[in-house]
Amino acid sequence: MSTPIDPTTTTAWARLTELKGREIDLRSAFADDPGRAERLTHTAADLHVDLSKNLVDGDILAALVDLAEQVGLTERRDAMFAGEKINVTEDRAVLHTALRAPADADIEVDGENVVPLVHAELAKVYAFAEKVRSGEWRGVTGKPIEIVVNIGIGGSDLGPVMVYEALQPYVQAGLTARFISNIDPTDVAEKTKGLDPETTLFIVASKTFTTLETLTNARLCRAWLLDGLRGAGAIDDSEDEASEAIARHFVAVSTALDKVAEFGIDPANAFGFWDWVGGRYSVGSAIGTVLAVTIGPENFGDFLAGMHAIDRHFVEADLAENVPALMGLLNVWYVDFHGAGSHAVLPYAQYLHRFPAYLQQMTMESNGKSVRYDGSPVTTDTGEVFWGEPGTNGQHAFYQLIHQGTRLIPADFIAVATPANPLTDGDSDVHELFLANFFAQTAALAFGKTADEVRAEGTAEEIVPARVFPGNRPTTSIMAPALTPSVVGQLIALYEHITFTQGVVWGIDSFDQWGVELGKQLAKQVTPAVAGDEAALAEQDASTQSLVRYYLSHRAR
Ligand code: F6P
């Protein structure tokens, strides 16, 4: 196993340490340099990305690019795209980029070109999607499918639900998706409410097909389906009719097709992917089947093409103009040189309301690590908390803290030029009112309002301090022409490569997730205690015992 380069030993790091003391005042930076916005705005596919309101100057950006070179970002990137097993703790290649590669590409894992496999599986998914969309695929009583319910969690849920919400205008009329993820039985209870089993199709999406939540929910949904069909007299109690109903109403997506068969789903109704696709990077694989069904193969193809366009940009653009690399390096700048512990992502597009939640898994499961890929401790802070809500809702909730709080919170603002729903309020174009907020917020954060400006408004002296905005709060503005399938794919790939860049600088394996294991193991151990087994309860720590006893004595039966 190779050893990661310790970023803190590089000359670039030493230079950045010197430069962090340099005051960047965004007001004067803009006033003194009329070319700043243009120079620091870059294009990646359809994304127009303005980095000019970040706390950098030419020297800092040059040192960040040097840092990328000195830690071997381009070499690691090329190794990832070439199918090398850079996920060392799981001994796996990392090839979500192969999911969106053109059919004539050659990307090998263990000597086999995986691109034909990808395209063959996509063709299967598309053929299935077309059958559901056209009504050719029928439920067991002969009715066409109206509702598709995706059962999955983590990467097998967050990507599909986020994209489904983002691309609502592309969803075929008469088809709806619902998403069940949580093992809280409320999720199944609420999401199956009002559904007709005869027109409902379940997609059980699980990379491993061992995930407790997903398999439990799949069993609950299977029971719901069979009870519903039997209750309506649509099928009898025989095994044969149950199997036939499951075959018409359940399909699966997994890398473990043997386990799919054990669950009772016909492998002919299963779509595969591969261990070189991480769960949180899997929305472009068959995990997106619910999307291929609802938005259609053509739109799903555009979505993949958008991702691929950003992959090409990440591979081809010079580091000094490489948007994902620069955004990742800026994040390192804020985390390691400015002590930022979190990063806000603020989409000014209601359809992107699940984007921050999706990014939380992508970024925090990837870079929330304290050891490097060779097992040695990290040498710097890593993984900031990603969070956010759509504007303008966030403005009326937490922006106060970003504007005037004591913490530095870098923020990404995302907006599109053409609204999906162009509405007017009298003479006002409402999308323009919305965008005015998007433009105003980054200006307010960057340039603030001085005490003199507050006084000039006639504010009483004792209130002046409360009304001062310090400014110099860094933001990146990302704009695109419209929220198309391609643009949504571009945004996803952009953040994938930002996350990768940060991971490379920190020397960590961004593609494992061992940190989720311990809680799963302990949940298994504590389950008998929760069911009232005294011996199992006695093995728990005192706090857990007391909490479980509270549960046992307060549960209404
Ligand atoms: O909780 C960890 C995790 O492994 C995620 O990385 C993954 O996306 C999720 O669980 C679901 O896993 P699966 O698709 O195997 O059910």
C-alpha cells in the first residue's frame, strides 16, 4: 500500500500558513480590482461558477493549486478514473465515473472492460422502464402501474429521492414515486397509506441486500401487498398466486443477485451493479431505476451525460481553472486554515430541496475520517459538516448566524436562470424576486454594512453595533441555464469531485464507511434486551439499561 503524502509537510502548506495571516477584505479586493469577478469565474459544462467572493487572492489560489500538485491530486484522480483499487480498506476500484462513460470507452477492473457491462445493464433498466411507462408491465390483476415505491436507505434512497424531487417537471403524468427508507414503522405505514396494491410496484434497492432497514421494510411491503390483494379477493392464499403477485409487483436492484433470489424476487426482475460503485455514488447505476421509470430513459440518459460532462472537465481542465478541484481546495482552505467546521449549501431552487441532505451522505460519509488510507492518523482537521435548506426559506431561519454570528461558514449558493414555473404577481416576475434574493445575499455576506453606513441611515447610536454586518463571509455562486436532467447530473458530479479533492489532500480513503458499523452491531446486541430479555439487558451499560427500562415501563400496548 502506498503512503499518502502528508499535506502539512509540503512547501505549499507552509506558504498557505504564511498567507492565512494576510487580510483579505472583499470590499477593497473588488474595489481595487475590477477584473476580479471575471477572473475568478469559471465554466464547467453548463455550470457558471463564481469564486470571486471567497477569501482568496492570486497568491492564495496559486498556493492551493500547488498544494493539489504536491499531494498528487492529478495522479490520484487518474488512478480513480483508470479503475485502480484506490478504496484500499475494501480493496475496491472506485468507478462511479464508468457508470456514465460512453459505450466505446475502455475502463478495466481486474483486466475486464466494465463499460459493456454498464451499458448492458442500463439497456435492461431502460427496457423495464419503458414497459412500466407504456403500461405493458401490468400488476397481477392486469392493471398498469401508477405508483412506484423505492425501498432503500442511504445511497440507495438519498440520490433517487433527491433527483426525483429535482426533476418533478420531467415525471410522466400518471406515474408517481414514493420512497421508504426509515425502519421507523411509521415510514412504511405512511407511505403505503392510500395506495392500491393492484397498481403499486416496489423496487427494493440495496447494494448489499443485507441492510436491516431495507429488508425489514421490503418484508413489510410484501405482507402489505399480499394482504391487500387477498383482502380484495384478487389472489387466493396459495403460494403460487403469492409468487406470481410478487413477481409482478416487486423488482430489485443490488450487487448481490443471489440474495435477491433468497428474498423471493425473481432474478429476471433484478438489476445489478458492481462493488466498484459506492452506495453514495450509485445514483447513476441501476439504483436510479425508479428515476428511469418516472422521468424516462431519455431524461435519465441526459442526467448521466451531465455527470460525464463534469467528469471530463475534472480530468481535462487545468487545475487553475478546474472547478471541482478549486472548490475542494477552497474547502480545505476554510477547514484547515480558517477553522471552519461546517459548510452551507443553499439552493435557490425549491426542486433542489433534498440536495443538502443528499450531499450530507456524500461528503460526510466520505470524508468524516480520522485516519489516512494507510491507517496512520490524519495530520489536519478533515470533514466539515454540510448542511442547508433552500433559499429563501433559510433566510428567515438560520442566515442570521451566517451574517452576524461568530463562526465562519462558507456557503455555496445555487440558482438557475430559467424557472420551471414562471409565475407573475401583478407586474412582478416572481422568479426575478427570488433571484434578487440570491444575488443580494452573497453581496450582503461579502460586503456587509459598516457602522458609518448604519449611522447614515439615522440609526440610534446604541443600536448601531447590532445593525453592523461585518461582511467578508465567503460564498461561491453556482448558476446554470435551467434545472434540466443534465444540470442535476452536473451538480452531483461536481460535488463528488469536490469531495474527492478534499479526501486526496487529507490522505484519506473517501470511499469506505467503517464508521457506520459499530452502531449496527450494537443495535443487534441490544435488540433482545429491548424485547424484555433480562439477561441481555444485564449485559448493557448502566445508561443503556436505564433507557431500555424506561422504554419497557412506558410503552403503551
Ligand atoms: O450505512 C452505510 C451504508 O452502507 C451506506 O453507505 C449505504 O448507502 C447504505 O448503508 C445502504 O446500503 P445498501 O445499499 O447496501 O442497502
